[in-house]
Amino acid sequence: MQYMTATSNISVIIPLYNKASEIELTLRSVMMQSLQPREIIIVDDGSTDESVEIVERIASPLVRIIRQENQGVSAARNRAMREATGEWVALIDGDDMWCTDYLQRVAQMIERYPGCGAYGVGFFIDDGERRVRARCPEREGVVDFFAESMTRYVLIPSATTLRRDLALELGGFPEGMRMGEDQFLWTKIARVADVAFTPEPLVIYSRAASNRSAAIYRPEKTAYSFEQLYEPEREDLSNEYVARVALGKALVESSRGGTAAARRALEFFSYNTMSKRIERKVRVLNSLPEFMRGGVLWMYNTLAWLIARKGL
């Protein structure tokens, strides 16, 4: 009971787009929390399958469904944050799951490390055959987000709880951005507020889920770019982090034929000193014929995942 006040101030938000195969397990993992959330806001972003009907059949008084035309995950999350009544918003995608004590541990961190802009937890990556524990900071507490994020996972959407007013004040998620939209907001938050983390793995991230947004490439139509986040006067590692994320995004863009976008990223983020290996990969991929790039990147990523599964 001592954490009920903090937990009752946590709203759960779920963007939903064509997740009929996964949303029931996701939603039930939220409803089975040992400490219940204030509310569960699901924004249906123009689904064309039975996702909404599945949610309606569960019929929980905690759940509120908001419908909108398809505008992308950032717009769905922003809509949910604006509609939420909790001081905190716990994010989860419609194909991931929480362990039973997830919200309780988040509430404990809010009490233990007050004033942070974001709270993250450890997680497992599930490929449908095996679960691998993600590489994260090893100790609980307030972390140097940018230093840790150069080599480890600190925040991912389904394992992150945000201070709602701060996230909205900073503009929320960048609407129209299809890759890296979460890191875009993490950067803005971590530049003005502390980030706390616990390595306890309490989230299951589904690498094998259908319609995973990170696996689907479409050209972006957005006013936002990682170039806007470059602040040369900063003395922390935030500019290095921005370059790392932007170059990783350029890899995917190049693999889908976005030669000009990748070349622009190589030029703009050449200031980096800690992501030269990614930079070289982008240069190599961009030098290949377009028809080869997707296959080459797929083989590289598949090999990297197999190595990670073996704990190497």
C-alpha cells in the first residue's frame, strides 16, 4: 500500500496499429500488475484488423480507447499523453509484455529517485524461440544517460516511464519521424532532467512480433531531424549519442535506397569520435548497388543477433 499513491499517478499508454496477434497478451500483462495503473489509454491509430475488437472484448473499466486516423506511433503516443490524467506515463507497445511487478518497481524508483524525467528498467529480447537479456547498465540508480547509451540500452519505449508534463513541454514525440522517434525525445529529456534505471529485467520486448514499426521502412514526411539536436557548445556526450542514433538510422535508409539521406547523415555527423565503425558501415553500404544493400544489411543483422543469442 505504501506505493499506491505513486502508482495511482501512473497512466499506461499503448499505441495500437494492426496488432491483432499480440495486443491481448500485452493488455493482460498490464492488467495483471501487482499495483494497478491509474488508467490504460489505448490509441487506435487507424487499425484495419481486429485489434480494437479484441480490446473491447476484454472490457476492463481501466481501459479507454481513443480512435484516430493513421498518423504514426508518435502522434498516437502524444495523443495518449495529452489525454492522460496521471503525473507519469508508462509506455508499452502493443506487442510487448510486462512482468507482474513492473509498475510496482517503477513506483519504487519514483519514490527512491524523485525528480527524474524518465525511469527505465532492464528487459529481455524474445525472438520467438529464445529470450536474451539485453545489455543494460548493471547498477540501479540515476545514470549518465548519454554515456551509458553509447554501449548499452537505458530507455526503450516499452520499458520507460516518463514525467508527462515534461515530455509534453518538450514537444512530445516527433510526429512523422518513423525511425528514432523515441531516441529523439530521450535526448531532449536527458538534457534537462535526470534519468533513473534499474537493471532488473521486467519487460519482454518481442523481436518476432508482426508489424514491428522498427522493421518497416517508409520514407519520412516530418519537420523533425536529428540535425536539430546538435548543440556544439554542450560538454556532455549528447552530441555523440545523437550522431550514433542518426548514423544507425542512415544504415536503414541506405539499405532501402535512401542514398542521398545516408550521404547527408555522413556529412553532417562526421563530427563524431565514438561511432566511426557505424559511419564506416554506412559508407560501405552506400557504395554498393541499391539492389544489394537490403540483403547485405539483413545478413549482417542476422549474424549479429545469432552471436548475441550465444552470449558472445
